[in-house]
Amino acid sequence: MKLNVHRRHFFYGIFSLASACSKVRVPSGVANVSIVKADHYQIDLARIIRGILIEHQVPVAGQRVVLKPNLVEFSPHLPINTNPIFVAAAAEAFRSMGAKSVTIAEGPGHRRATLDMAESAGFFGVMKNFEDNFVDLNLDDVSRVHFAQPFTNLDSLYLPHTILGADLLVSLPKMKTHHWAGATLSMKNLFGIVPGGVYGWPKNVLHWAGIDKSIADLHFAFPKQFCLVDGIEAMEGNGPIQGTAKQAGVIVGGAHPPSVDATCCQIMGIDPQKLKYLELAASRSPLQIWQPKQIAEPIASVAQKFRLHPDLQHLRLT
């Protein structure tokens, strides 16, 4: 592993975070967020995802796309991980739209054999040549990225070259409740880009710095993102690992992660304005995130009341 600071990555970190965090901006508009019904994984998900990308006018042709799923544990029976069928459909959609390359990348927070975990989660069975297109971010080469005005007390992090070199970072989270953060969605999914090979497992540097503040810092580090949330089979209760399955039957997508996550929270019956990391993101967002413009389906048509951890009942949307 090389801990070398490349000029391109160094200045990427400085300028992207300086522009995002230099001052509090008054929200000047709203983001578009797609809500699409999808009852199961056997439908043409690639067509649906391609439609979302076209609707949002995502520039894909010639781009180096990195897909960041949520791969957490071995269980193939609980909806802990982003479903491999969903990830395969996203890869197919981006390739069909002319992406220069499509890489799948993840750095699980638990100290596990990542490829063994991926195999147990079904990725090898679903995606041909999966290993050839996968990067373990826990073991990737890294460069140091400096934060201009972080919410945490961290002034920098070493981050993987695969992520820093992407033209478009696509967060593919599973829609789940979270026993600390309230909900784990597209923004929290970026915890997986922080390399365990540098910071150890379970990446306690982020917990010590503050989970909500770390989520916000990582969000602002990557202004060019797109989010596709796997809410077909979701998780409720004591998530993100020990909860139970929830058939939510929905895909949520958009280019502004806080707005996507705020929408998902409302679908889950969670008040997004009570989630600290969304409050932090809203404080520096150029967009108003609480009521984005919904495309396709309204929230009311897919809204459900996800069961919450007993200690988080105060987050309930009323």
C-alpha cells in the first residue's frame, strides 16, 4: 500500500471541500429525486435504472464510473447488503449508456475477507467476472485528502485512489434503519470508502470523530455523486445488521445525496429533520433538502412505517 500524496488528489481535496464548506449558503432551489416502484428483483432493473439516469440527465458516456454498494456481512438471508442483482443492473445500465469503465468498489467496516463476504452475499453467482471488476477499498492505494472546514476534528483522511480517480461516484446503499444514526442510506454508505488498511476495523476513527459529523464530511468531499437506493427489500428495527426484512418495494435515485436521503426517511416514516447528519448537510447545502421535487411517484404512494430501535422513537415522522 502506498501512502503517497499525489498533487491531483491533494488539490482535489482542498478545492472540493473549500468550495463546499467555506461558508453557509442560503438554499437557492430544490433537487429532483426519483421514486420508482419495484416489487421484486426479477423485473428489468437495468431498464428502470437507465430511465432514472436519463431523467436526471446524468452524463455517463466516456466517464469512469465507480459503484459503491453496501457490503457489510456474510448473511444471504437478511437484507443487510445491497442486493447483487441490483448492483449488476446498475452496472449494466451505466455500461449501456457508454461509460468508459464501471468498477465496483467497497471497503467493509468489519474485519472480514471481503471477497469471501461478496461470494456469500451472492455477487459471484450473479455477476460474471465479478472479481475482475471489483476493488477492495480497504486495500487500495491511497492519497491524503485535506478538509478545508470539516465538521469533525479531522483535518484530513487517506482515501483510496479508485474513489479519487472516479469521474462519477455512485452510491448504491440498502435502505435500512440504523441503531445510532437513525437511518443508513446514500450518505452513510460512504463510510465504506475509508480504508481499513489505514484506519483499522471497524474504522473507529470515524466513530471517535462523531458518526454524524463524519458522514457530513465525507459527503462534501465528493460533489460529483449519483445515488440509487435499493429499497426493494429493506431493513427495519435494529439495523443495519440485526434488523428484519421490510418489503418496501421502491428505488430512490438522485444527484443530491441529502435530498435523496431525506426522501428515503420520509418513505420510512422517519423525520429527516431529526437526523443530525442531514441537519449538518442542510446547513451548507446550496439546495433545500427537506422537500425535494419527486419524480415518478409521490412519497405518499410508497410510504411505510419502518419499525425503529426503541431508543430512536423520537425520530418518528408525525
